[in-house]
Amino acid sequence: MGLTGAGFGAGRPDGTGPAAGPGRSARLRSELRQHPSLVVGGVLAAATLIVAIAGHIAPPHNPLALSPGHALAPPGPAHWFGTDQFGRDVFSRVLYGLGMDVAIGLIVAALAFAVGCAAGLVAGYLGGWVDDIVMRVTDILMSFPSFLLALSIAVVLGNTVRNVIIAVTIAYVPYILRLTRGSVLAVRGADYVLGARAVGASRSRVMTLHVLPNTVGPSVVQATLLVGWAILDVSGLSFLGVGIQPPSPELGVQIAQGASYITSGQWWVSVFPGVAIILAVLAVNFLGDYADDKLRGRGS
Amino acid sequence: MRRYVIRRVGLAVLTLAGIVVLVFMVTHILPGNPALVQAGGYANAHTLHVIERQMGLNRSLAAQFGSYLGNIAHGNLGTSYTTGNTVAHDLLTRLPATAELAVASTILATSVGVPLGVAAGLRAGSVTDWAGRTGAIIGTSIPLYWLGLVLIVVFYGKLHIAPAPTGEVNPFAAVPPSYTHSLILDSLLSGNWPTFFDTLRHLALPAITLGIVETAPILKITRSATLEVAGSDYVRTARAYGLSRWEILKSDVLRNVAPKALTALGIVFGFLLGGSILVERIYDWPGIGLYAWNAVTTTDYDAIQGYILLVGLMYVLLNLAIDLLYAVADPRIRFGSAGGGPRNRPPPARFGRRVISPPSIERH
Amino acid sequence: MPGLQIDGLRIAIGDRDVVRAVDLAVEPGSCRGLVGESGSGKSLTALASLGLLPRAARITAGRILLGGDETVTPDRDRTGGVRGSGIAMIFQSPRAALNPVLRVGHQVERVLRRKDQHGDPRKRCVELLGAVGLGEPDKAARLYPHELSGGMCQRVMIAMGIASEPQVLIADEPVTALDVTVQADILDLLDDIRSRTGMGMLLISHDLSVVAERCESISVMWQGAIVEAGPNRTVINSPRHPFTAELVRDLANPPNVTDRPPQPLPARPADHPPAEAGG
């Protein structure tokens, strides 16, 4: 409970004082006031999701439809974001691509979280040589900047969506693994685990019922941030021509395709997809900031 | 101190060994045939065979690993089939150009990020603090390559301040002799002022691009280190004894923030290595990043492998240097005692983005 | 009657009073003990006299005077001149209270230099370190805090305290974090300094035994208010407040011997959450 003035308006901690026992909406409002990151992140995330889903279900124009007659039209009433060199409507492509990138980001984060948590749990709980090997491999993986690591793996595996997802996931697993393992080690000797073992619970039961819930917190926050990292990295890889290829409307591909027109003044092909990326990653970062605040039990 | 140094160096060596092995595994246990790529799509079986033998691909994995290790030991990273030079030569001659970018952008980012971070940390909860934190969040949400393009649109396309993004220097400039392969240094050394200034003008936008994104992690780390230090017992003691604000800032706050902020360098360097590929591609800057991108698009295996090895080596060496610098800055390590050091801190964030560190399970 | 005088001090955090109408005086040359459990507001009272309250806390009433001059009121904070010259304070965890990257001699010299621009701070520093009982003070001065034991760190802090030549020295739990064997030495040192320099001392502790012998007068603090004050004999031999009685009982008996159940304490005010066991 923070000692700052915030939050001491309605209802005191022990229930005495005015407006005792605040309802759910009052608690939500107080939470939003204390944590502006939640507000900003929530709004952005909602907007991104709505836009992305709408872009898949009902885009204004077909994102893949070529229309050579209208190539490189600047933003205007017919095409809000203009058209690209093939006459495709940039607005529709950005919406569609946003959906793609957000979906990829979520998948990568979920995979990295699952693998990292499992490996971290096992390594931390079993200890011994299992732990040693896992930690050495993790250290080596982390001895590369992760973008470059993902790049190398993606180059080796080949240029498909699936391979990019695998490559980026591999680069992120060490972060989740380390966090999980660290929490496991801290918790392992704790009393309630020893108590459970004393009562004869099997090792795996102890792991899932007792150790898991308490070690997952920081990793969940990190996984949230990973969604943003993934969007940036995957689009960065596509921009370089690795991984997802044209004519896919992935946002990084779009930016790359528009790059050659930048110097001749047709900026809209590259700029708008980037704005979409920023909004999505901002949403994730603000939500992650909020989650981190909650994790450490502090008001913003 | 000696124990600490030995431990750090030992770990670095082990990690390097691991990288060497990992790179071999990744590039040799892959689906796909390097010989096929090199031969081109129309080679017949015989030519393919010849090339395979040339590349040593017909030998056992163990034999290949053996010669791989031998080559690396001699600094032989193979030959780039696109440039025709040895990879080692290519990388070494292009490294200074990337270094120019790295140094320039880091100077920019540090001169903005550190003062802002300290100010934000000292004025926690104020507008400055909020601005700093929000700026950092925004900074880590921007795609680096997109930012580069936007800056080109604005400063070259619309405002015509910056030169065209076509490399380090305009094509008609007189190129100085290559002492260091760094155009800036070479033109400086040979007194070629027009080229020197031209290079600086070309350096501006790419350095600013990298610098903007680089500022965010520096600001975050400096801010959090300052927060921690400003709330410490020893700062309270200094205030209790009436020491001047300047003295407290200098000797208590900054002296203790510095070692913590040093970890930012590791993060920054990792970011620079990854970011250099993107920025050099956009601005056509002739560094190792552009070289790597070319290697990737032409699947020049030796070049790719050499680049990865070089990056791994640099990253490990730099982190080792930071660990040693940390020892110099923090007397607790220099004169033995608790296991401190930057490696015992939360894992380094990457690409300038934040990594969560586990809170201690004790309630504060 | 100069010295440190605290009149009716009230400190609030948020909308909760954590220090309630505290009256306290420390005469020059004398030692007053301030005893109370953790969280009773003792440290906040002390910090207020130096203007070092945490940001969330504010003074809502009362005033503090040093040597007859008003230094602290709810509207004005004139503690700038008091720090490092009128009042000196030593803290509970001495190693944490010292700057880890500066040599201890340097830290003492800084305080000396603030007090007196001329003279040789290095020489005086070595003298002081010797006076507080550090052997080979010239060598000790070149050490870093982590190379010293807790007791030695506290001696360094005391040296800093003396260096500022204060009217009053506030010692907030000076021996709580130290080994039992060292505690008596440090307390003796403080007594010695007090008698030699004539400064007043406010000795704060949760442990009555620390304060019992050495302070002529004792104030007992509970839940933010002074519930008992007087000469030490009176307070210890005839305690009036139940909390004081409890403290006195612990003084006489070792902690795990109870010969009668403790007396019930008056109900705690509503906004003080009950202390949790453990945690």
C-alpha cells in the first residue's frame, strides 16, 4: 500500500471512513487514476485490436488487389493512405498487415513463454547437471544480440512465416527461462514447498501446484513485452528481406517496398505501416509497464 | 580482484568456445546445400560435385569441424564469393565505418540520455520524471528502420538539409588514402578537409537515427540507478551533515550511479550491432552491417559465418570489458568482498528494450 | 535553557497522524533516552529536527528549537544551518549509511571541511578516528566501508558526528545492528564523548536496557505520542503507562521467562493496523 496521497480518497484500507466498501467501478476508477499506463495501454490495445480485426473482416479495398492505373497515388479521399507502386490501397494493407503482425507477436510471445517457463521450471527445480547444461546453452544464446540471433536462425531455416516465428522464439526463450529459473530457485527452499514434500507430494505435483504460481509473475510481464519485441523484430527481419517475403502485406515488407520511393517523395507507402507498428508496440509497452507496476506493488 | 578478473575472463573464453561450436552447428547442420547455392541453379551434377569437394562438404562432419577450428585459429574466415576477398579482410576494412556510426550515435544518446535520466531520477514523480519515462517507452516502440526512412523524408526530402542517403560521402569527393579505413580519420589525417566535412554531414542522419532509439535504454537505466541511489541511506547521511547539493550530486549520487549505469553500455552495444544492419542498409553506409545484409541476400555463406563469429567475439569482449570496468568503478569488487558485478544483476535488456527482473520474494 | 527543544510536534503521512503532539527536550551535556517500539515515530521525530522527513511526511503542528532559535515550524524549515553544525545524527545501519565508493577518511574530511575551511582536515580526521577508538587511524582512513566491521563503521559515523561539533548528537538505534559484544563499547564511547565535549545527546532505541543506565531522563513513545517521561529512576522504578511497564519487565527478566501474563494495553487507534507476527 503506497504511502502517497493517491488512493486515499475513497474508502480507507480497513474499511472505515467515508465511502467504505467501494464498488467495482469505483475501484476501477481508482486503479486507472493511479496507473495512467493502464489507461493509455488499454485504449491503444483496444484500438489496435479493433482496427486489426476490422481490417481482416472488412477492409475498405482488397489489400492484395493490384490496380496499376492508380499506382502511387498520394493520400486522398478515395485512398486515405494513398496507394503503393502496384496501385494497392495502403490503408487496407496497413490494417491487414497490422492484424498479421499482432497475431505473429502474440504467437511468438506465447511460444517463448511456454518453452521458457517449462525449461526454466525444470532447470531450476531439478538443478544439478540438467541446470548446468541449460544455463550454458542459455548463456551462449544470450551472448548474441537477439535480433542478430533471430536473423541468423531465420537465414539458415529459410524464408517462411513459420521459420521466422521459430527463429524469433528461440531468441526470446532465454529471457523467460532465466526469469523463471531465478524465481524457482528463490522459491524452492521456501517453507511451503518443503511442507508439501514432507506430506509426500510427488515432485511434479509439487512443481505444478506450489512452485508454478509464484514463479510466473515476472515471466508474464516479460512475455507481455515480448509481443512488442516480436512485432519490431519480425518486421525488421522482413524489412531486410529475411523471413516473410512480398507480396505478403506484413508491415515490415510494406515498409521495405516503399523504401525506394522515399527519395522521390512518395513517402506514404512506408510511413503509414510504421505508424501502425508504433501504435501496436506502444500499447504493449504501456500494458507491460502497468503489469510491472502491479508486480512490484507500487503506484505509478 | 584477481579472482574476479580470472573468473570473468574464464567465462568469456568458455562463451566464445560455445559460440564457435554453435555457429558451426547452425551453418553445417542445416537443410540446404551451400554448394548448390554457390553453383547456381543450373549446375549439373558433376560441377556440383566438384564444388562440394572444393568446399570440403564431402568429408565427415568431424573432419569439417576440425578444419573449421583450424581455420578460425589462424584467422581464416573463408572467402567471400561476392567480393572475392577473404572475409577477414572484408570485415576488418569495413569495421571502422560501423565504428564511426557507433561512436557518434552513442555520444549523442549519452549526452541526452544521462542528464535526463539523472534529472528524472532526482525529481521522481515530477513532470520531468514522467516525461523521461514516457519518452523512454516511446523510444522503445519505434522501429529503427522506419525512423531512418522518416528522417530521410523530412530532412532530405522536404527540408533539403541532409545529403542524399547514398553512403558515407558523395561520389565525386576525393577519397583519402586508407590508413585506418575510417573515412573520418583518414581524411582528418591527410588534411582533406572537404571530404572530412562531407563525411560528417553524411554521418549526421544515420547517427541521429541510431541515437534516438539508443537514448531510451540509457535514460531508463540511468533514471532507475539514480532513483535507487537518491533514496539510499548514505545520501541521507550526506544531507544530514549539510553537504552542499553539488557535492552530494558529484560524490554521492553520480559516483554511485556510474557503475550501475555501466551496464547500459552492454545493452547499447548489443543494440548497435543489431541496429547497424538496418541503418547501414537504409543509408547505404559501408560498414559491416551492410556487408552482412549483402551476404544474406546473396547467401554468401562464408561471409555470413564470418560476420556472426565476429559479432559474437565483439559482444563477448565488450561485456568482458564492462565487467572489468565495473571492477574499477566499484571498490567493493576491487578490494574483494561480496559477489557484486554487472553479471549479478538482472539480465541485460536487448535492443534497448526492458527486461523484467524478478522482485525479491521477501516483502519489503 | 538552550539545547534541542521539540514542542507539540505533529507529523502526518497522508491523512494519518504518525507523530502526535510530541514534547521533548535535550539539554546540553545531558542524555535523554527515547524509547519505543518500531514504527512508534521515534525516528521521524528525530529526522524532523534535521529537516530530513521523507517526502510523503509533513509537519502539521508544533515547532523545534535549537539553542533557543526556531528551526522548524509547519510553514518554515530553517534546518539548513543546523545540519552538520548544530545537530549531528548517527543512524542504525552504519555501513549502509556510509558512501560505499569513498574512503572513510574522505567522508569524515568532507564534514570537517564544511565546518572549517582552513586547517588541515586530514590531520584532524586521523585524530578523530583515533579518538573514536579505531586503531591505526591513518591506515583506517584509507579503507572503504565494506572493509570495516559494523562496529568500526559506527565509530566512523561517530567521528563524523564529532567533526561537526554539534550542540546535540542524535543517535538513532546506534547499536541495534551491531554484535552484543560491541554494543557496550559503542555506548561507552558515546558517553565519553558527551562528557568531554558537553554536547547533548538524544539516544533512541527500542531497547530500554540500552538507555536505562546512560540517560538521566527517559521519554517513552507509543503509537506516535509520548506516553511517559521523566528521570530514568522514576520511569523505571515506577512506570505509569502499561507499555512502559512492559518494557521495564523485559528489562528485569530475560525474554523467555514470564511469571505473569502481560497487562492488556489500551485499544489501539483505528488506523494503526495490528502488528503481524513474523513477516
